[in-house]
Amino acid sequence: MLEPELGEYLARVAHDIRSPITSIGGFAELLEQTLEEGDERLTYLRAIERATERLRALADRIAHDAERPEGPL
């Protein structure tokens, strides 16, 4: 893949990853509001929230690399 094509591809991948991650994170926040502190399910829900944050950060790094003037890594 040529560098401009790779940059465009990475930008699309980052966008496609962000959409479901945003949905999962939003649903996790809504679920968290329905649970009380001490509920064991909060442990699992918070693990989901941490994982979505890591994936969101990964998508951000991919998008950033796609926009680099010197081309993607």
C-alpha cells in the first residue's frame, strides 16, 4: 500500500473502531447508573469501561498517525 493510501486506510479504520467503542462506552455508563455501590456487577462494568478507554486511545493514536505529514508509521 502506498503511503497516502495507507493514511486513508488508517483513518477509516480508526473511525470504524471508534463508532462501536463509543456505543459500548455509552451503554456501560447507562448501566452503571442503574447499579448501587457494592454491586458485584460494577466490577465487570468498570472493566468494560477501562477496556473501552484503552481501545478509544488506540483509535486516537491510529488516527493521529494517519494524519502525520510525513506519512503513517
